[in-house]
Amino acid sequence: MDIPSYISGYVDGEGCFTVSFSPRPTLRRGWEVRPSFSVSQNGDRCEVLQLMKEYFECGAIRPDRSDKTLKYEVRSIRDLMNRIVPHFRTHPLLSGKAKDFERFASICHLVAMGRHLTDSGWREIVTLAIGMNASGRRRFAVERLLEESGPEVIVSATSNGGDT
């Protein structure tokens, strides 16, 4: 069985590349940028999540209380850059999610390079994130993200339903 291609196909339908921004007053900019990759599944079909965790050799499986599923998630920028992004470059997504993945990969690269700490890098990251998932419901203007503080803001997430 071609596990890498299976995983890419599965993620194309059920995966999510998310970039969230959380206010953090102790940080220089006052915001934390957090890219993450996740796949949700009902508990009775969690074998696929375990397969992904073993294949990527990183991440964690946890309950998702919002919809009572299990979620495989990778948040470590090192793991995203060294395991997740290279996988999807070698075994690309075939749906429109591929464009969002490219933006996500660029954001991960910018964060890994420390560009989120510069004004120009921060603006580039926010602009890339806002350009993801055009059909998503959680959309925020660049100005709002740069000027407001408050609860965590998920600027964009790509999923099969566009709801996250």
C-alpha cells in the first residue's frame, strides 16, 4: 500500500491547515502566531490518526470537545517544517486545498526564520493567512489583527467544510 499518497488523499478531504493568532501581552508584538496541521476523525475510526502519528513521527492525538471527535495535531514549527511540509511537497494535495497549503507552508517558513518578529514579516504572514480559505467564515481584516487584542483569532483554516 502507498501510505504517503493515502495520507495526502485523506488530508485533502479531512485535513486542516490553520493559522491562528492569540494575544500575548508578554510578547514584543503582543500577538503569537500559531500554524497547525490537524485531521479529525470519529473515535471508532481513529486508526487513520494513529497511522499518521506513526508515519510523521510527531504530533499528538487528543479529544476535540467541539465536535466529539479525535484530532491528530502538529503544532511544533520544527515538526511542521521538517515533516509535514516536506511530505505535502513530495505527495501534493489535489484539491483547491493545495493553494492554501502553499500559503501555510510559506507562513511556517517565515515563522521558522523569525520573520514574525519583524514588521514586514508580520504583515506578510497576516496577509498570507487572510488569503487562505476564501470560503471560510472567520475572516478578519489585516488592520483588526494588527490593532486589536482579545481572544484568540483564527484568521484562516482550511478544512473539508470551511467551518473552522
